[in-house]
Amino acid sequence: MPSQHTGIITKITGGFYYVEAAGVSHECKARGVFRRRGMTPLVGDTVEITVPDDDGYCSIDMIGERKNMLVRPAMSNLDTLVIVSSVREPNVNLYLVDKMTAAAISKGIEPVVVFTKADLGDTDALVDTYRSVGMRAFSFSAVDNRGLDDIRTIFSGRITAFCGNSGVGKSTLLNALFPQLELKTGEISDKLGRGRHTTRTVELFSRYGGYVADTPGFSTVDIERFELIRKDELKFAFPEFERFFGKCRFHSCNHLCEKGCLVLDAVDRGEIPRSRHDSYLRMYDEVKDIRDWELNR
């Protein structure tokens, strides 16, 4: 008899969906009902499948509720976004780091920040900045794999993706963590055989008790283009502001330059890193005149 299983989509290619269920990968087709409903299964989806008792294809019968979804890379149910930034060559850009952490938080994804090339500069202050606002942050050096053991602890029971611009050492970090993936430290992955301007797909690999997404080309460009945050929601993407909500002099305080703003007072006292608030001001200024339909394009 056919059997039913619950699993996770780990790869999509050529109209086939590869679902891992009970440690077995099943090649599946999606039922036509999803197309008629305008639904597209994504990597990361929890699905119910039917496995036939003959040599026919397995079918995806139901897609579970998604807790989040990214447009690019197209995937769902991400738990952790590891934001990779180098301390030197290129120099760290805290605004871009903050923009990625805010985008993650707005999607219900935990941001984890890793500062690479720690052998080229001091990362302690950078790590402390993000730990002080409640985020997990680490440093890494490819020279001696410093920090690698700490980073390995973040994957268990979670779906994790990595994000970082070219040159920051993302591929080097991934190779150190997952040597089996054999990622090339350049613009083309030998494993995937794709150039930087071609369509990219996501594949999940089971590692360290969780799943890791191989997301070539996922950079701040994707964040800036697809994951803008409405100005009224932006403050919620900065968790260090939360304890002051509703306590400022003006109930409608946007924590920009208002008198009696407790967030600004905390910045002046050093309780909130000034770099974080500067990023907030810059992000607010970028979206304050954008209309809703532009945010949903």
C-alpha cells in the first residue's frame, strides 16, 4: 500500500522536489492543486507526501504553514541567518550588518553575526557590540580556524543560511565548517557549476543536527532589494529599543530626534551602541517616503 510521510523539501530541480523524510530522500512531484491555487512549494517547506508501493513518483499532498519566506533566495522556514562580515579587506560596514540583522528579525529569523579575518584586526569590540544587544556574535580566522568550534554550536535543530558580500570570506568559512560541500572560494561554485549572473537555487544539507542552506550569491543586494521594512515597523527590528516602547514622552515617538526619547537617552549613556542607532536613522530615512506597493514589489 502507498504510505504517507512528513518531511522537508531539501532541493528543487527540473520540476522535481526532493523531500527528506525519516532519513530517506524521496523524489516527488507536486499535485496540480498547488498550481491551481497559485502555490509554489519551496525549499524549507514541511510537506506531507505519499510514497507509492510501485515505481511511480511520490507526490506532495500538503504544504505546512510557513513561519517565514524569503524571496531571494526562495526558501521558507529559516531559523537562523548567519551574517558574515570581514574586519579587514574589505573593512567592516556596520550599516550593512545592521540592515541584514533588521531584515532577519523582521522575518522572525534569528541573526547571528560572524566577523571573519580576525587575524587581520581586532574583532572584540565588534563582537561585544552585537552581544550587548542580545545577539549571538562570533569571530573567525581562517589562519588557525579560531572561533570555529563556537560557531558549530548554532546549527542543531535549525535551518540556517549564510549571507555576506563578495570578499568577506563566506565561502572560506563554509568550507571550514562543511568541507564535504567543496565550495569554491570565488564567484562560481564547482559543485553547482553556475556563474554569478545565472538563476540560483537553494539546497539544504543535513549538518550538525540541523540543515544548512547552500545559498550562492545571497548578499546584501538581496536584502536591499527584496526585504525593505516599513518605517512604522522598523523599530521592532532593533530589539534593544523594545524595553523603552511606550515610555518615551510622546507615545508616537519614532526614536529619531524627539525630546524625551528614552532610546536617545540610552544611546547617550552608552547603553545602546551609537552605531546601531545611526544605522536605524539611516534605514528610516531610506524608507520614510516609500509607499507600501513599492515595499511589496
